[in-house]
Amino acid sequence: MAAGGFCKLPNGSVVVALTLPSPGPSAGARVRVLVHAVNRARALTRLRNLGLRAVYLRGNAEPPTPDEVTAVLHHPDGLIWRTAPAQGAQELWHPIRALLRRGAAA
């Protein structure tokens, strides 16, 4: 099951953050996926339409940080990812297409 959470924005839309297993051969690696949508159901539907079928949000254990919200709001697709941050390591955000290509190539 994916760990994650959401936050509701002042305009009524939501940002959903999920930590998922990484596609491909990298065992144990995880990715953090952010989705901006009108509501939580629509955000999860966007991920399922991309092929991530077993994605569910149960609870609000790991809501997106303010930096993550800013990143997804400034991306034109409103759907980004990066490897789950380790202690002190920071990576730039990538469009979701890069993750799907990486998973298909493996």
C-alpha cells in the first residue's frame, strides 16, 4: 500500500502526494509522486489512467510539504515525481512521462 497524504488549497483544489515502489529492476527504491487536481478522487484517477492501477490513498499520514505543493503548482502538467528523499539528498522533480518511460524500458 502507498503511503501518502493530501492538502486542500484555498481555491478548493487538492495536491495529493504518494510514496510508491519504483517501477523497474531497482529493488527497494521508492518514488514520491505529486498530483494536482480538482479533488482527491480525480487525482487518483489521473494516476490510474497512466497505468498505476493499484494506487489508493488511505489517511493523511504523509501530506505534501509546502515545497512539494509549490513544485507541483508550477509544473504545467500538475503531475511530477522524484525518488523518495533520503537523509539530506535532494533531487529535482521530473515530469511523470519520464517515470513511465523508465519503467517501460526496464
